[in-house]
Amino acid sequence: MKAARKLWRLYLRVREGHPRLSAWLSRYAIFLLVLFFAALYCAISLLKHMNFQSHGWDLGIFDQHVWQLSRFEFGFNT
């Protein structure tokens, strides 16, 4: 919460002192936030996958059952 307040105060200071920078920030702030959180989500996902925490086994079950059902076989899990 403190970080959000500091960022808001910084934004207000920039807005008062630099109108060109303020216009740029207001125009691209949403885009920059979306880009930041997308990069953060990708980094967390890759770290989890590299540490064997991505649980890819769950998708393998469905793939195997669909393959077996396409051949009219009753599904079993290996």
C-alpha cells in the first residue's frame, strides 16, 4: 500500500511540473501496466515450470482419454 501511495505522489508531482510527461504518462500508463503484469506472469509461469511445479500431468490425462475414446476404447490411465 505504501508503494502505491509513493507512486501516486510521484505521478502527481510529475503531472504538476512536466505537462508533456504528464500527457505521455496518462496516454501510455495502462499499456505499460498491462505489459508489466504480462511479463511478471510469464516470468512466474516459467519459474514454476522450471522447478517442476507446472503440473503438466493433468493435461496428459485428458489427452490420453481423448485418444482412447477416438479409438472406441475404454480409458485407462498409465
